[in-house]
Amino acid sequence: MKISIFTIVFSLFVVTIATAQKKVQSGAVAAPTEGIVYSLPQTGIRVHVTATRERFVHGPFSIYAQKMLGIDNAPSADADRWNIDEMKLEVFSEPDAEQVYKAMGSAAQLLSLTESGIISGINTAAKSPETKIQTQSFLTRNLDKQVKFTDLSIWSFYSPTDSTKSFKLVSKSMDQKAAEAAETLFNLRNSRFALLTNADDEPLPDGKSFEVMTQELGKMEENYLALFIGKSSKETYEFSFDFVPGQKTAKGEVFFRFSDDRGVLPKSDLSGRPITIEVNKLETLASKQEGLSRSESPVAGKSGVYYRLPGMAEIRIMDGGTQLAGSRFSIAQFGSIAPLPEDLLEGNYRIEFHPQSGAIKSIIKTGENIEETKSDKK
């Protein structure tokens, strides 16, 4: 079958036209058929606890305290004593698993998200909040090594047996050691009293030397007294705990435990008493927001872009019936959710959100903003 030259040329022309059309279509920006998934934030409560651990070590001569110094009830056992010194509250945000949406159409092209996937802006490059990581650590340092007793005796703790065995030494008994320590303690007290009252009626040293002498005598007296009544050392520790409330009031939620002799403990350790948190939702504000956030527009939410109206809450940290701390915070999940009006999603407005709460921060019409910028330059 013969094919004419005209037919061949026409076929090549059609193929060229089709190829050119494909190239043009491939270079064009098509409207997205799929959306961008994002989350609204929810608010968490972070509690910072500062606690002090006091480690007490009984004195080696504690059983002689009453007999030799007249001190009653000198402790005869080691002990730890913990105390909560300070408690601070702050809020943080994280994606809400119950509030995940998909922005569709042109709105998906304009969306700005934080690194955790929370909506932060429309038609603007909003900055993401700085990420802070708090570690719940229950490690404590060993205070046993910080509390030590040293040999403070002026005389040797060893004495010769008799004149015929002068090269053999016998260890002194605890009674003798305690007696020597008590005698030295009373001598130090008398020396300091004589120095302070100038009992010898002699010229005193200059002011700085006199101050140093009295301080050193006082330290020596404290060290000898500690051999009978014991001594202690303190160390301060910091802990952080997180709690994320639901959408309703939370009461009696245990988020850590505390023991007077073991300190701050995780909530799973039942040896400590529970420290609870109460988060009371302010219903009046929530109901007012709920009534005004509803839209009567049939296209409301078509683009899938929503924002939050945060609610308010009263927070209390309780140790049984005693309140340890309290405050009022804005809680995102205690408020309402509303669709962003479709008129604001056509690319003519720049919208910023508070990434911590999901609330609208600002709405600026881009054309008006350009005119304002030009007028400012003039």
C-alpha cells in the first residue's frame, strides 16, 4: 500500500503539536488534588520542683553526749530529710491527636507549619517556637561521702601499756576517746570565752587577727561537738513533671509522689504520698465561645482550615489538703474550634497563628500592607 508524502508530513506535524502541548502542560502549575495534613495544638502543664535533701550522720560518741556533755536525746542513727522548697508552673504545647485536619485546595499551598506539624500561618513564613526538652531525672548524689568525721584528738589515741613494754602500744577505749574529746571541747570553750572577755587583761591582737582567732576557735568547737551530736550536709535538686489535661476539668490526678525520707518520686512509686494536680475549666468563657464560634455559612470549613479559641483554667497543686502552688492559665483544649472564613483563604490575606494555642495572632490584607509600607518609606 502506497503512502503519499503529504500523509507522512501531516502525521509528523500532528506528533510535533502533541509533543509541544505535553511540554506546556507539564510545565504548568496544577491545582493540588490532595491536601496538607496539620494539627491544632493542645496545652500541657509543666511543674518545676526544687527540693533539698539533708543527710544527717550521727556522731561516733553520741552515746556519751548526755553523760559527758549533758546533752539529752542526741541522735544515734543516720537519716535523710527532704523538703520541697519551691514549685513553678509553666505551659507548653504539643500536637493534639484529637484535632488533626487536612487543608484542601489553594489553602494547602499557603499553609505554614511548625516542625511538629502545628499550623502557624497562612500566606506567611511564620517562625516556629523554640523546642525545649525537659528530662524527668530522679538521680541524686551520694551525700554519705560529703559528711565525714576526722581524728580531732590533740593526744594520740594510743597509750603505752607500762614502763617494761614501752614499745608496745594499746588502742584507747571508746570511753577514753570520748573523754578526751569532751575535755578538749571544754578547753576550747574556756579559751574562746577568755579571749572574748579578755579575762587575762592583756592587749588584744589587731581587729583582723582577733576576728580570725575567734572564728577558728568557733570552728574547732563545732567539730568536736559534732562528734557527740552528729552533723549534716545539704544538697539541692531540681525535678520537672508534665501533665496534659483533656477537654474537661481534671481533679485528683497524681503526677508525682513525695516522701520525707526518700524525696521526690515518680507516681508509680507507692512508697511516697501522692502530689496531685487540679485543672478547673472556666465554663462561662467556654460556653460563650461555643455559641459565637458556630458558622451559618454552607461553605464553612470547606478548605479544612481551623483555628482555636483557647479557654481558661485554674490550676492547683495539692499535697493532701494543703495547696503547694496555684495559678491561672490559658488552656487551648478548654476552648472552642472554629473554621477560618473562606474569604481569607484566597491569597489576599496574611494570617499568623499562635503555635502554642492555635489562636489567631493577626490578619493583614496584603494589598493594604504594601500601601502602608510605601507610605512609611515616603
